[in-house]
Amino acid sequence: MITTKDKGFVITASRDLSINIFDIEKRINVAIIEKAHKAPITGLAITSTDSTLVSVSRDKSIKFFDFKTRELQYFLLNAHNGIEE
């Protein structure tokens, strides 16, 4: 789980391989990135400008999403060993 710099949103990874974005003030889920990965998500990060959401998974990929549009910008395959430390 992470929050945006402005603390307006909480971002979580789910067992169903999706990423959920919650509006803290409204207390609602405002977006779901379904099937973000092919294996469990092990890490989330967001850039200091809250513009790019980064996720890491046991599928050995790192994915970069535009935070506003939730669209995949680019990804890296076999970017790490896939083992959670």
C-alpha cells in the first residue's frame, strides 16, 4: 500500500492481480487496473509528482502506468529475479 504525495489517494495491490486506487476523502474506490500482472504484485511506488505509478511483480516484470489515465506507459520483462525479499 502507498499514498500519493498529496495524500489524496491510497493505492493497493490485490490478490486478484489488480491495482486499486482509493480516494481518501470520498472513501471510495475510484479506479481498478485489472490484471495488472500475471503473478502477485510485490511492490508499488509513485513518482514524486504523482504522475507515474510503478508496480513490480513475481512475474519478473516492472510496469509503469500513467496515474491520471491508468494506462500502461511501458514495461520491462525479466527485470528482476521475481523473488520477494
